[in-house]
Amino acid sequence: MAASWKSAVSALDRYEHIQAIQASLPDRSMSEAIAVEQAAYEDASSLDEYTRLTTAKPHSPSLPQATPSSTPTGIHIGSFTDCIPIASGLTSDVFHHPPSRQALKVITATHSIAPHNPRREAKLLAELKSPCVISLLDVFRDQHQRMVLVFPYMPLTLGMVLEQSVRERLGMAFVRSVFGDVLRGLDYLHQQGIVHRDIKPSAILMQSRDGPACIADFGTAWSPTLSTDEPASSKILDIGTGPYRAPEVLFGHTGYGCAVDMWAAGVMLAEAVTFPPKPLFESRPAHEDGSQLGLILSIFKTLGTPTEETWPEAKEFKVRPFELWTIFPRTTWEEILPDQGFCKTGMWDQLPSQNSR
């Protein structure tokens, strides 16, 4: 019974309760608020009881009391006793363990949700050794028999930096440094035939605003040696996130390759040099009807509608991109990104264009 209601409470849900507890008890520290929430999480027999315990009025008898002798000082994950939730996703929650400066990715899904595969992610990361790819430090099972992946803690993501850069343009030195790391990381992966399949700002971790940066979030990555359930010519199409999805995937091409990562990197790069930062293409949430059609239209309006001459590979796609589409004129990067100085840096030369996929 306990497992059923606890599975509906994400790490971010728990963190919101912790913040609410601390706000209602200003004389208590964050660690004490975490302890109160932890006690409620362990003692409650239902979601309603957990909510009641964590939202009780200050000094109410029903509020679990955190005592140094009997109550833990944080969320327990295996031998890690004071973890703080920092992110929550479809199949996992991520926690920060401040004393060790490590991040713990707790797999919450009870079964693999294709293309997510935590066991494959762990095996793949154990083989990768690059300063531009996140290092896997350990793998273990916690007290609830959940799989836990341990990484170095990186306090920033590129997504955070982009969100914070609404008043001042990101400097060219920053762009060169971060995307230099990203491109080196992708080159390392692609030389081994590995396709990340979900390159996006939140998957680029940073030690500080000065870098270094590394690629993380390999839960949906494809490997020629480990992805035995996905032949190279019949890969899963449900990959990527929002505006960073590549057009060949949108048109049903299951034989896609490393170019989908390079496309996503290019979209991120364009976002980083735009002021204020914003995605190059418009995309509805994936669960909304017409999200793929809307993204295709946005790509064509921005870059121009492809033809058989400019994108010959697309002639073999399951869904051809040449019929039933409004013809939009082709646009140059200088027109899309008016920062002429950036377009002359040569970084675009490392990225695929629509007619070289």
C-alpha cells in the first residue's frame, strides 16, 4: 500500500513540502524541515496523511517533531542520509548530497519505458571516459531496492544559465567555452557510434558559469553494442525534447544517426546567441495534439522548406517532407541570427545543415 502512494510523490513534490515546512517554522533550519518531511514520508500510510502531516499548522501536535536523537537529518538514499531533491523526471528523481558533493539519480520507474533504460545507461556510462561526458561514480540499490546512479554534483545546467540571461547577452567567450565542450563530447560519443538522442540545455551540466561543461542524461542513448533491442535501421522515434527534436525523426525516419544530436546542439547554440535567449523553433508540449506538425512548420518557416535537391536523403523517408507543405523561401544564418560577428566564427561549420543530414 505504501509503495502505491509514494510512487505518486516526486522529488520536487517533496522539496516543495520541505520548503513549506521551513516557511511555517522560521526558527528551524532547512535540515530540520527535511527531517520533519522525512518523518512524515516514512510514517504516513496514505497520500492524504502525508499531506496532512506536512501541512499541519506550526506547533500543532500532529506535526512530526524532529529530534536529534531519533529523527534523520535528511532524505535517506542507501547510506546517504541527508539528500536534497533537485530534479524530477518521467523515470527518475535526482538528489544532491552536499557532504560528498555528489548527485544521486534514483530510478523511480518500476519497469523500463522505452527508450528509457537505466541499466543500459549505467553500462554505457561505465565505459565512457571523457572530460566532456559526466562521470559515473557508482551504482547501487537503496533500501527500497531502487537503482541509484551516483555522479559528481554539478550545480548548474546550460538551461539555468539561459534562463538567467534575460538582462545581459551571453559573452562570446562563454559560448565558445561551453559549446566547445559540448561539441568535443559529442565527437567522442559519435566516434563510437553512440547517439545521445536527448541533447537539450538541461542535459548540459556546468561546474560554474565559467565551465567546464559536460553532457549528461544518457537515459535514452542508443549504443551499437548495448541497444540490442533497437536495430540501427529501426530505432525508436519517440526521442528528443520539444524544439530540439530533429526533422528526420519528425518525418518517421527510423534509420537516423548522430546528426540528430548535432541538430539539437545547433538549436541550443542559436538559442544561446539570441538575446534574450529563446529557442530557435516553436514547439508545443509533446502531449498536445499537433506538436510535431507545429514544430515542422516552425522549422520550415525559419529555415525554408526543403526540396529534393537540398535534402536528397529525405526522399527515402517513410513520410516525405516535400508534399503538402507551404513553400517558404530559404533563409541564411545571417538573416536568422543578425549577430554577424557570431556567424563568422566558424562554429556553424561543425553542425549539419538541412541538406547535409
